[in-house]
Amino acid sequence: MDEVSKMTDQVLESVTHPTVLLVFGIVLLTLIGNYLARKVFDNLESKVETTRTVWDDALLNSIRTPSSWLIWVLGVSWAAKVISSEASTGLGEIIDPVRYIAVVGLLALFLTKFVREVEQALITDGTDITTATAVGKLVRASIIITAGLSVLQTLGVSISGILAFGGIGGIAVGFAAKDLLANFFGGLMIYLDRPFAVGDWVRSPDRDIEGTVEDIGWRLTLIRTFDQRPLYVPNSVFATISLENPSRMRNRRIYEKVGIRYSDAAKIAVIVDDVRTMLQEHPDIDQDRTMIVNFNAFASSSLDFFIYTFTRTTNWVEFHGVKEKVMLEVIRIVESHDAEFAFPTSTIHLESE
């Protein structure tokens, strides 16, 4: 504390009245510049809201805070430069590096916020969430790495030495974190191959994995199961398992077997024809897909025919509504011919003496 007090006294004694007035003018000019910048952004905001493009909104939202801080950084560093030129405290040597680091940091902050704003705007406009998120993460990582290397170079750290160390140490890190790297490259393959996207319903016949994809990270993928539990799956798992994506199906299939009593054998042909006609005229059945209604088996207790057709909808709830209507129509057709559905029965024949 004594050394700080002595340094402060030394600075106050060394600074002349014109210098004090100049520093005061710089601070006042900084305040005015900050106020004017705020007013300019407020005026631009009302004009930007009338446009349809997402770029101007993202630019305005991301530049507000960094620009305000940049004005203060430039003003304070200018005032500090003026004071250091009058007082030989040794602080003048660190003003330029600190100012450079602050400017680089604010520039990186602006760019990362701009990328995030554009990413959110594109997702809102209907762009694929997985693609927008992947590109946004890569661009933000590149900005942060570039800013970090620039700051290190300003501080006198050899960038070539860091890169050389990274090449040698990368081998050791690769062995120590092979699972982490496997998950990273697994996430990269998901972004490139796109077997599923955020919002898709996925399931694996190899593993007990089924649910809706909520987030695809660089290490883990979050799947929300149908009982609303979060399931975190390492990305490397998807490279070794089979995966179904029902969200991308074109149709849903109705496949049912229907049994008629043997006593109604004379009516089976007309029942099958009526069911086939009903499906051909049904508005919710896709007529461009395979449709089969045929008598195909003499079962132990019934004469069986089967229904094989596809609905237009792929929505799970709507599909079951369509399937219910089809099955009720089948019941109506069978009953209209005074026939009955079969069920397992046994017949006992007693011989008379």
C-alpha cells in the first residue's frame, strides 16, 4: 500500500494543470461519444425492424455492447497515455499491449455474438437446426482460437513454439483422450452424414435407444425418451450401431390378419373384394403404394385373409386414427354379409351306440 501511495503521489505531483484539463476533456469526449453511439443505435433499431433480412438485426444486436466498451477502452487508454507521458511511472509501456488485447477481445466478442445471432435467426426462419448449429460452433471456435493466438503473440509468446508443441503433444493427448476424440469425430460424422437431425425420432434395434433428438453436441447427443427421460449417448456409439429414423418415413404401414369362420367359407371371396374396394376408395390410403388384400391361409380355426397397405400420413397419432377407421370398416363389411369373425374353438363329436 505504501508503494502504491508513493506512486500515486508521484503521478499527481508530475501532472500539470493543462494535462489535467486534457484528461478531463478526453473523459468528457468519451462520455459524449458513448451517448451519441447509443442514440445512433436506437435510431437504427427502428429502421432495422422494418427490413426482412436477418443480417442487419444480427449486426445491430451484436455490435451494441462491444462498441460501447470499445469507446471506453480507447478513451481510457488515451487518457492513460497522456498521464504516462507526464509522469515517468513505467505504465506507458503496458498501455499499448493492454489496449490491443482489449480491442482484440471486443472484436472476438462482437464476431461470436454476430455468429450466434445469425444462427438463431436462420433457425427461426426454418433453416436446418443441425446444420446451423454445426456451422455456428465451427465459426465461433475459429474466432476464439484466432483471437487467443493473436493475444499470445502480443504478449511475446512464440506461436511457432506452441504449434510445434501441439504437434508433439497431440500424440500423447490422442492416446490419453482417445474416447474423447472418438466422440468428437463421431459428432463430426453426424454433422456430415446427417443420419438424423434435432427433432427427429430415432431408435436402434441394437441398443435400447429410442426417443426424440434434442441436441447434438461434439461429445454427446441428447435424446429425450418417450417417458420424458433424458438419454445422453456418446457420439462414437452411432458409428457402431444400426439406427432407424422413423421421422423420415414416407408412409406408415397397416398390416393385419383377419379370420373368418369356416362356416362362412362361401362368403370369403366377396368379403375380400369389398375390403379391397373400401381401401381403394379410402381418402387416407396412399394408392401409389403396394396394396394387397387376399385370402391366404386355412388356419386351425379360421379362414384368414390379410390387409397390407400404407397410409398417407406419417404422424403417429393420425396413423392410429386412420387404422381405427379401416378396421371398423372391415367389421362393418363382415357383418353386412352375415358372417362372423373366427376365434379358437373346439368341436366334440360323440358317437351314438
